[in-house]
Amino acid sequence: MTRLVLFGAPIAIAASILFSGGDSEPPTVVRQAPEKTGTAAPAAAEQADEHADEIDALPPGLAAPAMKETASRLVASAEASTLDWRSQYGAIEDVGDGNGYTAGIIGFCSGTNDMLQLVEAYTEEQPDNPLATYLPALRAVDGTDSHEGLDPGFTDAWHRAAEDPAFRKAQDATRDRLYFEPAVRLAKLDGLGTLGQFIYYDAMVLHGPGVEADGFYGIRDATMSSADTAAEGGDETAYLNAFLDESRSAIRARKAQRDTTRIDTAQRVFLREGNLGLEKPLVWQVYGEAFRIP
């Protein structure tokens, strides 16, 4: 399909939309690591940035404080089997996915650059912190699953840092800069409501902001080859179903961590219910465990 789209038109259509009103494996704690984030921004992200003022004029959607809290709880149910996402600031482990240590509220990884960006940002604000001495090692292991230079003290240092409000603030800011804000901006550009914005955000966390077929931008590109976004005049529910199909296929193509319940018994449930505004109460399951936000 040839896509010739004037970006002013999607913004206008998006405004009209937004202003109006599986296969399950045994339960396990899964924190899927993102792709390396130190590369140039994809074209779609640049387009969203170009229209930042117009996007900012739209309703806040998922960026509203109460909705962002809901999004954080939904992601935590899939990433850490809890609704208490704030309990994850100090979490750290190697989950055996080839990305080294996975830690914190969004699964920052020592092998995928985002943990490095987080610790660098934290050290700029607080030079004398428990993790600062590990920066050379984090730079050396970036892109690998190695613990060289990190063991044996890195996990204890992470736990100590998590007691510092400045480190928790740095985690929040890095999550927003790398994942939440780009996903929500692009979803609004595509004319998606609050549920669609969450689906984009969760996919950004799950698959990482990569342009490959199994990265967020690759999944969006594949979806747009077969379905029109709401901003292009397409049906929002049909587009989101197509996006979830592509996301699910990317999960199932993995050699490990192939559980799809965060789609099958969570996001797809909200979509079938027609809850495009992600309005509470919300009831869903992940890994067979039931969750509810009243």
C-alpha cells in the first residue's frame, strides 16, 4: 500500500477523535528488555517531535496524572506481577534473556544502553552515588550480557541507590524520556485514544524502540502496511487489533519469554469491551494471575 500522508491532516483528524468523548506459559516474572536506545531517532519519532505543539494541544489522554498511574500499574502487572510499581525501584536480577542485568521500574538493562543512560543521568545530578564507580563497566558491557566489572557489588549498589529519592526521580525521568513520552506522542499523531496510547507505550517497553521487525517502530510499520490509523481515516479498533496481532507475532517468534497474556488477557480484553478510553474499573489477567483496578 502506498501511503501519501500530509501530517497536518492526521493532527486535525486526531483532534476530532480525541476530543470526542492466548497462548499462556507458566506464570513467571518477566521484564522484557528494550533495544539499545543510543541510536538516531526513527523517522516516526522525528515526525511526532515536529508536531509537538499540535500534539500538546490535544487532550492529555494517558499523560494525565491519574491515567499515567494506571498505565504504570498495568505495565507493572506484566513486568513484575504486581500493581505496586514503586516497589520496583530497587529490583535487579539477570533474567537470562541475554541482556545482562534487568532492573528498576521499567526493566532498564545493562546490555541495552538504557541502564547506562539512567546511571549517567543520575551521576550528573548526584556525582557521589553508589553506582558512579560502575560507569566504566556499564559502558564496557553495553550491548552484551556480560557482568564483567559489575559483579560482585553492583546489585548491592543498586539497592543502596534505590533508597535515594534522586535515583528514583532519575528512573522516572529516563522512563518518560525514552519510552512513555515518545509512545504517547506518536499514538496521538496516529489519532489513538487513551487505550491506544497505552498499547503503544506497553509495546515500546516490551519490544524496545527499535526499527527492526521485532522493535516497536518495526511493528508499527508492519501494522500500517495493512491497516489505516485513525488519523488516516481508519477504524481505531481495527487498527489496534492489527497492531496487537503484529506485537503478538513478534513475541511468539522469540526463543524465550514467549508469553502473550499481556495482550491476550489484558489489552485485547479492554479492546473487545470497547474501552478505548481505558476507563476504570479494569479487570485483566497476566500469566494466569488476576488483577483489578477499581
